[in-house]
Amino acid sequence: MKFNAAIDVMPLDNLLDPQGKAVKHTLQNLKFNNVSNVRIGKHINVEIEAKSEEEAKKAVEQICQKVLANPIMETFRIVLEKV
């Protein structure tokens, strides 16, 4: 079976996000004063073959842990869909 994994990698909440801070500052300069916080992350799509959804999720979690996210500074969220 083929699955599509949508992965969001974000900086941990307690870490400074300089890109998010810069975007927030720019938005406030453009008079978007109702914006109170901006966090910048990555969105990755991975297509993967697996025998089951559980196997696909385990494989994608390993991919995130070993390649896509730095566990010291980032967290990730996976949404898996059968193709």
C-alpha cells in the first residue's frame, strides 16, 4: 500500500524563533496589530510504501527522528493518508 505523510516540523515552544519574531515585527509594521505570535517551521510531504498504516507511521517517525527533525530543538507532527 502507498501512503502520503504530511509532516510539520516546528521549533520547540520554549526556544527562540528568530524567523517568527522577524515576521511578527514586519506584520506589525504593516499594521497587522492583531497578530500576537508567529512561529516558522517546515512542511514536508513523503510518499511511502508499506504493508500497513502502522508500519508506514513507524517508518515515517524514524525518518523524522533521524533526518527531518532535530529532537533537541524541534518537534514534529505526522498526518498519514492512504493513497
